[in-house]
Amino acid sequence: MRFSTLTRASTGAEGPIWSRPRKRKRRVSAASLVNTLLVLLALIGALTLVLSIRAGSVETAGRTMDGWIATAWAHGQALIDRTPSPSR
């Protein structure tokens, strides 16, 4: 079969349809956010378990983690100059 005029494919349309680049942007799914949160929760759970075994009770492990959080919070507040620097 011959064409009377020169026919060319449009730009980017070379090849089969399944191998052509997509024109739409892919949406960011919520699955990546959910997976990140689940990984963080799993890490916190593993840390609690290890500290509970090491300290002998969940209560002591909780107190230890609360101390870490309080220390980090105090240092964070000092970094943004909302409160005086923590005493050492």
C-alpha cells in the first residue's frame, strides 16, 4: 500500500501504544505515607520491646523513652530560642 503524501507519526508516538510515554502525571498515592507511618510505628514498637526486656518492665522502658523525648524537646526549644538553654 502506497500513500500519495509523506506520512509521519507525531512526535513521541513512535512504536507500539503500550511503550509510548504517558502524558498524564502519576498521582502520588497515600500508600507511601501509610507505609512510612507503619515503619515508624514498627520501629517504636521494637524499641519498646527491647527496652522492656532490658529494663525488666514496660513501665521502666516507658519512663526511659519519656526521658529521651523530654530531653529532645528541651533541646529543640533551646535551638529555636523559645526557652532558656537546658541546664547541664
